[in-house]
Amino acid sequence: MLDSIHRALPGLNMGLTSLRWLSDDDRLWAALRRLLLAPAPSGGAALPGAILDEITTLASELDLFDRLISRLGSTGNAAVWLGASDAPADLVIIAHMDRPTFRVRDAQAGDLYPMCATRFPADPYQAPARSLRFENRRLVVGAAGTLTAAGESLRLHVERGHLRWYDSVVMHIEPERAGQSVTGTGLDNCLGVITLLGAASALRGAEDGLRQLGRRCLFVFSDLEEGVPTAFFGHGAARLAHLLPPPALGCVVVDAQTANPGGAPGLGRGASHGTVSAWSRGAAVPPNLIALALDLAEEVTGAHPGLVQMNTGYLSRSDDMALGRWAPVLAMIGPPMTDAHTVQERAYLPDIQASIRWLALFIAALLTPEVERQYVLAR
């Protein structure tokens, strides 16, 4: 399969080799840290002053600026495109850029309510947090303090600034690195965002091959993925269905995946590749795509041991929940992490590097004619 991929997309190896994030931990960490420090409230991640500004800067540094679509219609999403310029997308690869967010129930008391799944590991639980609002044409910090969760109560104890009833509140802490381990908050889903950017940069090196094949990829940075799990969520992804025709092949969802102690996925074991979310309450990948992933993983193991692990444990739903109603979900890929939706989130830089390489290879496989025939990707 690898021979077929490199015949079809001969620039891929050079694209991967030239991506400094894959060989320089310091460069990768510097980029990830910038994303982690950027405001990314659900519903406002694409505003001036928010995380899309950093995504735009990184896209420019990766020679992707001329492929950036900073406003994808009225979806609230942004995107990078590669390949044929006059064709609909064959493949949509998506990572959400928003993070767990809370809104204000009572500004005077500091009472909040969640716009996300709450996964606090202790009761009570405390975390540094800040409130965000739109002023003077950009997103700004309105207040900072400590978020306290106790029982059913959520409260922001303001220490600086003033809380307003219309503010969005997010946890916020200085990210830290110890060797190859990184901790902080916002790894869900800055891990997905940086994986998406890295894979797009690598595949830019193979763009001549994509154009010759008449293939087009759309790498989407979505907003509003976070939501209360008992209700509909993934609104940014859902809006794509009203803007774009369904991609010819389908979608790949790129999101951090929760590590399973003693099982799969595990930290330090490479990219995590999922095939079903929430025990089928979300997306279920078709059997031929599972076979493709298994065969490709077996083949790349010789050159890159520990590149990818199959997620055989519980995988939370993500944008696949909305996209699966629009087009097939072909894979769910991302670096493993622990302690999602807290300020103790943890991941490993080598797992991010493995995820970038694996995602680029998997996308390339999907777009290779011989692989398409072998695994009946289209009929």
C-alpha cells in the first residue's frame, strides 16, 4: 500500500521530512503552547482575538496561508483546502477549535451553567478561569478568578475584573512541559487542531499529485463541537451539510482521544485510531475502512514502530455525531490524552508527531486510486 501511495503522491515523503514539528520537539511545543493560550470559547472561537488568529498565523508559517478560508460561509468554521481548485471536496477532515465553555446564570452571585460535558474529577473541584466577551471588534478578557464546582453548583469567584451576564467562561491555566509530557487545559482540542495543521502542511508537498488525480481535500476547523451530551451538539460541523455537497469519499474526525489506563489507547503509544464512538451512539466506521486502517498500520510499523494504536476502548462522540448524518465517517484519529475538560489535561509530544504522520498517510491512502479499488472506497 505504501508503494501505491508514494507512486500516486510522490511529494508526500518530502512534505513529511520538511515538517519541522516532526523532528523538533521545541518547535512543536511552541506552536501548541500558542494554541493553548489563545481564547477558544464555544461559539466565539473564530472571532478576532480568539484561537483562529493563532491558527491563521501558524498556517502562514506552514506555507498554507494562500489555502486558508477564514470564513467558511455562515458556519462559524474556517478551513484549509488542498488539491484541485475547481472541484467539490472528495474528503473533509475536521478538528474542532472550541473548548469547554460555561455561561452566566447570575452575574452578581457568579453562578454559571455548562455548555459542555462536565468531567470534574473531584467534588468540590477548583480551577483557574476567565470570562470572555466581545468589545471593540475583538474578543477580550472581562474577568479572571476561580471556577468552583460543588455538587450541582458552578460558580466563578471573581478576583480581577467584572463578570457580566453575557460573558462566556473558560478554564485557563499556563500550560507546562516536562520533557515530552505537556499539561494544561485546552488540549481538547488543540491536539486535534495542531494535528490537522501538521497533516495539511505535509500534504501540501503532495499537492501536484492531488491535482493530477483531480482530488480536493478540505481541512475544517469547526466551532461549537462542545455541547451538553444529552442534547444535540457539533453545530459547526452540522452546518457544513447546508453549505457543501457531501464529500465523495467521506469525513475524517480529528479530536483528542481519552487514554484508557491499562488498555487502548495509551499515552506514549502513538496516534489513536477509532472506529466507533460511544459504543455506537455516535459514528461507526464501515468495515472496509477498518480493514484499510489495519492493513496500513501493519505496513507502516516496520518503518515507524509505535506510530498508531487502534482504539478498542470507549471513544467519546465528537463532530462525528453531526457529520455521520451527512457523509460516511471514515476514521476518528487523534493523540491520546488524559483528564479531559480539566486543568490537568496531559498528553505527549511524540504522540502528536505520530498523529500528524499517521493522519497524513491515512488521508493519502484514501486518495490513492489503487487503494480506492482494493478497499472499494467508491463504486
